[in-house]
Amino acid sequence: MSNVFSINVRVYIEDTDAGGIVYYVNYLKFMERSRTEFLRNLGYDKPAILDENMLLVVHSANVQYRRPARLDDSLEITAEVVKLARSYVEFRQQVLRGNELLCDGLIRIACVNGITMKPCAIPSAMHQHINHQITHQ
């Protein structure tokens, strides 16, 4: 798993419900941060907004919640490209507390025309950067 990117996140009170458990949608936010930092690491400062009216948007998310994260936990959020196609990228992502898997998911990010919202090809330079990253680590 040499092409797994990760960031660390601390759980704050704003991430939790009244019981101190991370609210379910916040796992998706943590995953979004990891994907964004993955692309930022490739040189894209605002990776969701591409040139020429193109956007990167979540097409689908298949997420399994396994164990709860709690207030003040230190978490590792991974992002691993498992499929790179012409118009989308699929990431396998995990939320870990140490070696304990708390949440995992398969997230498909599509490239769309920002005006028509129809799929379009990922810009070739970005496609090449992602491909190089996943094949040369």
C-alpha cells in the first residue's frame, strides 16, 4: 500500500454530537480533507475548482461506519487512488484511531463541466500527475 496518502485530524467538540461521539457526516468531511490535501500535495491549490469551468464533485460515496470516534481522539485519514478513469477518480479511504479501523469508504470523484454539470475529462496534466503519483510511490 505504498500509494496511500494520509493526514492527521484531532476530534474537536464541533465534530461531535451531545454524547461526545463524532457525528456521522463528519467522517465524510475528514475524508474530503484528506483527498484535498492529496491533490494539494500534487500542486493543486484549489483542487475542486479547475480551469475552464471544470469542477471535481463527489459522484458517489459508499461508507461503512465500524466504531465511533470520540472527542479529542487523534485520527489518521487515508486516501488511496484505486481507479483512475478518463472522467473520474475512485478513492479508498479509511479513518483510523491507531490501528483501529473506525470508518472506511469508496468515494468516486467526477470531473464535470461547471455550467452544464455533465461529465468531462479530467485535465490531462492532472490525470498524469495522479497517475504518476499512484504508480511511482
